[in-house]
Amino acid sequence: MDKDLKYTYDKNNEMIIDNCNTLSLAKKYGSPLYVVSESILRNRCQLFSDIMKELYPNSIISYASKAFCCKAIYNLIKEYNFACDVVSGGEIFTTIKAKFNPEKIYFHGNNKTLDEIKFALKNKIYNFVVDNVDELETLENLVKSSKLLENKINILVRVNPGVEAHTHEYIQTSKTDSKFGINIESGEAEKFILRVCQNTKLNFMGLHYHIGSQIFDVKPFGLAAKKVMEFVSMLKKKHNIDVKILNSGGGYGVWYTNKDPNLKDEDYKKFIKAVVVEVKKAVSKDNLVEPTLVIEPGRSLICEAGFTLYTVGNIKEIKGVRKYVSIDGGMFENPRYALYQAEYTAVKCKTENKKTEKVTIVGKCCESGDCIIKDAKIEKLEKGDVIAVLSTGAYNYSMASNYNRNPVPPVVLLNKGKSRVIVKGQTYNDLIKYDL
Ligand SMILES: Cc1ncc(COP(=O)(O)O)c(C=O)c1O
């Protein structure tokens, strides 16, 4: 499969993803249906591996589990020697069941509960990305008394470099208003790190930062890295503290609609290069220990590999106002429009060269905000048509809910004409399983 071509149409005008016919998939597995192209996902895994090998071999790619967490995906990324980040007991549990090497797991989050922390340590996860003073205090108390600990806890401190970026815009600020991380500019991060270093049972390893998501501009990556490396140099000069690991987060943009650039391999390389240049510059200028560079992509690995198939149901036209096309899914399996007006592209799985129309594709939930695409431009749809929404691999399945007691659909992995279920669809019985 051509790696820039995410889907094609066959001679019958039927949509093909990873050599699988989408209409046959909808028939076999039902709809709504999440499908993930293994070939596209593997291409992205390979791309990031190649980029890091070339630009900065002393590096780790850590998959941001939050984008899409299940055992099969962990098994796949293990093949590329990736690490992963987790932010909850549930994600930790899934890594354990996928036999993910605990040494390659980074435990993130602004409010890890004590139970989750103990659960991580019990399962030999010792890499903690510490987010705030309260969390540090919890860890300090724990290491004082705990029998759980065979090893020291490795600490990465999540810092705010004062650069925040989303899509095409970024801002620089010295007073970061974020629930995540510790401010560099105010001196809090410095104090925090000194406190970590004083504790003999905690192992200060380095820093973590993440400037945002869906970023297309190279500049904020370089700018944030520069600010963080200035801080790293200061730690060395003033306190002789070495930063052995530098985790620069994820956030590389992906294509959802034609408003987004269709990034090429070279573009992803530029994002990472912007960071690498700043790291290398500071290392040689200030004679620093070369840190292991961690990148943490989520969306850019899996988003464009994912598609959701739906069947069109009722269609309602309000003359002169809007045409609503209801599908058999909705905010329970893709809440991103409802959450933050995320935009998507839909295509018909069998094209008949009908006229393109402007319609609003809505879900079946009892919420006016339950929309998948407002003002979609798509070939005229009729009841029973199957459509595919593109780029749904990230933050769809992982954000699904049972709103209106809708079962979460299955996830099917496609690979060169073969398909297999990697997450079973929920049944109605699953929905009442915990009702007493
Ligand atoms: C700390 C951290 N790392 C990595 C990511 C992954 O970001 P993306 O999926 O945009 O690459 C996120 C996303 O929110 C994050 O919060």
C-alpha cells in the first residue's frame, strides 16, 4: 500500500482500506465500527524510529497510550521497542496484561491516586513523571516507610517552559495557567528539583514537558526546547545537577480535514530536529551530559490509521436551514466534536458519483451537541449508505462512553486484506453487568 494513500476505491467504486473492502467489513462486523489499518500504523512507527535513529540515536519513543490503549496496540508497538506513557491504573493494568516491560513505562498524571501509585510500584513501574508538590510529598512519605520498594523511584519532573501551542497558534508566557507541571520561570521548578535531589530514595533523572497537541508549526518545538535547555544548563552550572533524560512530549499534528496540512515524513522530521538542534547546542556550549531524548507521540502514530464506519439512518431536511443525516453512532464512540468542536472528514464507502451536498452528520444520542461533522461536504447520502469518517484512530475509542447505554463498538485491525477483532464490541449484557 502506498504509504501516503490512506484509502482507495476499487473497480466497483467501493472504499478499500489496507486492502479490505469497507462495505464487507460493515456487513461482517456491523456498524458503527472502529477500524485501524495496521499498515498505516506500522508505517508511522517505522517513520518515527527512523527519524530518531538518524537525528538522535540516544533516544526513546514513548507511545502516548491515551491516544488508543488496548493490548493489541501495546503488542504492536513492543515490536518497535517503544516505551509507553500511562496515566491511570487502568492503563497500567492493560500494559501488565500485554506483558509490557515495566522499565519502559512512564507513569504520568496530575493526580495519581495513592492506590495507583502503589499499584505501579507493585508492578515494578519505577519511572514517575511527577507533576506537582503534593505528589512529591506523597512519594516522599511512601519511600520513607514502604516495603514495596526494591528500587529507587526514578523521577522526571514535569515542567512548564512557558510555551503553549495548539494547531497553528502558540503563545509564550511566564505565568503558565495549566493544571499540569511546574513553572520554570517562577523558580518553582528549581526548588522542586533540589528537593527531589535531597531525597536519597528518589532518583532524579530529568525533565518532562509537553507543549500541546495538533501542532503544525515548527517554531514552538524549538522555542520550548531552547527554554528547557537553558534551565538544564542552569541546573548544571548552579547546582551541578545532570539531566539524564529529557522528555519533550508529543503533539505533532495530523490531518483531519483539508484545513489541515497533510504532513509528510520530512515535516515530522523537522519538528523533532527543532528539538534536537537546541539540545545539542546546549550540550556542547555548556558541556552537559547528553540526555536521552524521549518523544511521546500519540495522535501522530495512530490517528490517521483509524476510520469509523457508520450506517446512515434517518435524514431530515429543514428547508432553507440545514439537512441532518443521522448515523448509528455518535458522541458515545466519538465525543470530540461535543467536547471541543473537533472537525472531521467523511466519505461514502460506495461512490455513485452523485452530487456533493452540505449536510450535518449527527449521532443518535439525546444531546443537541451530539454531532460528528457540522456542514460536511459529502456525496448525496441515502438511508442505508455506509460512510467512513477518517482520522479517528486517536482519542475516539479511548474516549468512548456508554452514554444513553450505547455499547462501545468493536475495534477491527486490518492488514493487507485480512481483518481481526482486537477489541470486542460491548453487548447489552455488558451494559448491565455492574447493575445491582
Ligand atoms: C504529557 C503528554 N504526552 C504526550 C501526549 C500526546 O499528544 P499527541 O497525541 O498530540 O501526540 C499528550 C496528549 O495530551 C500528553 O498530555
